[in-house]
Amino acid sequence: MQSNLFTPSVCLRNAYAQTFLASAKFRAWGKNDMASTEKSIIIHTTDGVRLLGYHSRHFPVSGKGLVVLLHGWEGSSDSTYILTSGRHLFNQGFDIFRLNLRDHGPSHHLNSGLFYAVLLDEVFQAIQQISEEAMPRPVFLTGFSLGGNFTLRIARKCQDNPISNFKHAVAISPVLDPSKATDRIDENRFIRKYFLKKWRRSLSVKQRLYPGLYDFSELMTRDNIRSMTEILLKKYSSFSTANEYFSGYAVLDDALKSVELPLTIITSADDPIIPVADFYRLEHNPATRLMIHQYGGHNGFLQDVRLTGWYEMQLVDMFNEYLK
């Protein structure tokens, strides 16, 4: 495996540069064989939930393994970091499945119910179905930010519901404490503006599709994520407060202590959204590798002026270990 130390160019040691460049659309420009071979697939869960994904396969012989990529909050299967990671892994011989969380990407019409991060079972069932379809090849999961949070909880859920060919999970800049992350977003006007714009657009789409169910006009007048969350939960959920909701998907302290599935967590000390202190308090066993870097921002880890993703090469090395 390549060196585990992430050492970016001096010009890329700013956390905000790393964070915003990670999602810059121009990074995904150019030839992408993964995207040109994708087929859209709708996964149906036992509760009637439908999730949209895109499967890219090598042909005529399937890839040496399948990598499932899971985006962050208000991202999608077409987020830059998903497209660039998928492209690199596809070019290295892996098939790719880019899964959209409910109400992300072009999937708002598939379910009348709203997305909540506590809805783990529907995502877990999707991973089960994707893995079964890939048998007997190995399956790997990589999640970013909120997708990283789902990845951690999926790895934990595998303790009681193992998936035989699911071999390794990787969480990049995962959300551990959603309450703290929300406050961090609200405290930074640039990051707050970025997420407010995306969330408002998503809510507008949902309201337009289901006008008899939703009226988000009150939410749209608020200028921070926490207050919007409080109003949404009060009106359309069983949660009394945002903190009650956030605690439902927090991954803190000993939450990963029993996880035996090989798990890698990659984060940075300078992440402007996810406090690094919570990672030092995580209890875990030898099956989990925690990598805390000095630089990287949030979902960044861009190592040179070409904005090459450091973790993309690391993922190839990690997953190739299971193919020997």
C-alpha cells in the first residue's frame, strides 16, 4: 500500500480550499468510462421505499469487485467527489454502484416520505441487494460525510446482519456528532450559504411534487440549518427537537467498539465541519483503522495542483488486498 501519510502541496494546506475544491465541478471534467457505461437502477426495499442508483460494469467480463459509493448530505451520485472516485476505481478494474439516498439526486419523486438520516434500514437493504447481485465477487463501501456516517452504521449493523461478500467499509470525513456538525455549518457563512441553497432547492422540488403533503414556506424564511431542522421535525416527524433527532444517528464513544467488519476511517484535524476531538474519543477494536491527518479539510484530501484525490489511490490499494 502507498504511504498512509497525506502531505498536500503547500498551496493546498488551507482547510477551506480543500473543502470547496473537493466539490468543484471542473474536477470531474473529461473522459469518464464509468459514467458512459452506467445503467440506472431502482432498488425496492421491503417497506416499499425506492432508492435510485447507477451501476457501471465492465463488459463483457465483470470487474474484479464492486465498490458502492455513498454521497454526503445534499450531494448525489453526480457529486464531484463521487464521480472522480468512481472514475479512478473503475479505471483500476472495479465495477461501481453510485447510490442516492432518498430525496437526493433526481429521486425526489420516488417516495412521498421525506429523507431523514435516521432511516438506516432502507440504505442497509440496498447494500444487501447490491451485494447479493454482485455475488460471488467482493463488495466494498465508501461513504463521504453523511454517507460516511451511514457507512459506519452499516458496518455496525453487519454485526447482527452479516453480508457474506461485503469485505471492507471506508468512511471519509464521516459525521460523528450531527448536532456539532450542524452548529459548525451555521457558524460559517460560506458553508452555511452553500448548504442552505442546496437544501432549499431540494425542499422546493419535494413540495412541487407533493403539494398536498408539504408546505415548506416557513422553513424557507429561516437562515440557518438548525432552525430549519427544528421546524421540519416539528411539522413532519415524531421528533420533539433537533437534538433528539441528531442523537438518533450519532456515532460516538463506544458505538464502533463491537464492529468486526474491516473498517477504515479517514478524517482531518482541520475539517471545518466535523470536530476532530470526537474521533480521538472513539473506542474501536483492531478491525478498525483510524487515520487522522493534519490537513485535508472536509471531503478534500487533494494532494497536488492537479487536484488529485489522495484517497482514490488509497482505496484501490485497500480493496486490492482482498483480491490476492
